[in-house]
Amino acid sequence: MRDTDLELFRKNLLILRARLVGDVTHMADLALNRNENELSSMPVHLADIGSDNYDRDFTLQLVQSGHETLQQVDEALRRIDEGTYDICEVCGGRIPKRRLQVMPYASMCVKCAEKAGL
């Protein structure tokens, strides 16, 4: 892959990383602050408690997913530095540029990702 392509991917990954950090931080703050702020106004009805718990759990799952994607982005940036960005970690073949444009933190070619169930 050309250096100009790699620099564009690096730039896009850094933008994605900054957005993810902001989103994850915001969602975590919402979930945690919701717990603290609502202690004094706890709902009396069981359905309200269940709904609040569902919302909090859903938000925390989004936070976890964001952390996982953030780790994948950091890994992709490391692979750019090491010169292995477009190399499939499973088969050693090339990851097509088109795939990396769609999913810039992909670490596997489509064939290997499908075999892995991803």
C-alpha cells in the first residue's frame, strides 16, 4: 500500500478514535450519573425500575462495544506503524483497500472474517 494511502487511513483512524473516546466517555458518564442522580428520586413502580435498569444496561453495553472498537482502532494504528496494516492476521494475504475503506480497523480479509463468523 502506498504511503499516501496509509497516511489517509491513519488520519481517518485518528478521527474515528477521537470520536469514539468522546462517545464512550459521554455514554459512561450518562450511565453513571443517571445512577447517582436518580437515587433520591427512585421510581416506586416496578415497571419503572425495570425500564431504568434496561436503559442503564443497554448504555453500558454500548460503552463496552465502544471500548472494543477503540482497541481495534488502536491495533490498526499500531499495524500502520509496523507496516502490516493491510495484511490479514490469519492467512497473511492482503486485505483489499476497499475493505479497509469500509472498515478501517479490519485485521482480517473478508474470507477469514467470514470463517471466523465476524
